[in-house]
Amino acid sequence: MVPVAVGPRVAHIRVPEPVAVHDAWEPEPAATETRIAALLDTHRARMQQCLDGINREIAPVVDRFRRENPMWTGSEG
């Protein structure tokens, strides 16, 4: 089964603020791993903020088409 488009498609693209990785460099390998984990957390949070912002922006237009996803088992949705 192939989904059939019922309307025009629009791409909403955002780019989050860059993460300054050069500030996190540390010559100690153990410290570097900790900082890398913190940088990844920061990156994920910024990406999620962008996605949440897009969802809020398009909600008035797309909410009427939303359907529950029976395959989704997460806490968000």
C-alpha cells in the first residue's frame, strides 16, 4: 500500500544555533568523553527545540489532519 497525497506538501526547515565544540576540547581523554556527551545532549536539546517550534508553528494548519499512530508507543505524540 502506498500513501496517497491529499494536499500540497511543504517543507518547514530550521537550523538550530551551532554548538561551539572547540570550547569543549580537553587534552584528558576521560574529560573529553564527558564533554562530548554533554555536547551531544546540547545538540539533541537544540534540535528538539527546533522541531517543537515547527510543530507549534504549523499546528493551526495541520491539527485537523492528525490521526493517532497505533504503532507509537512513546510518551510523546
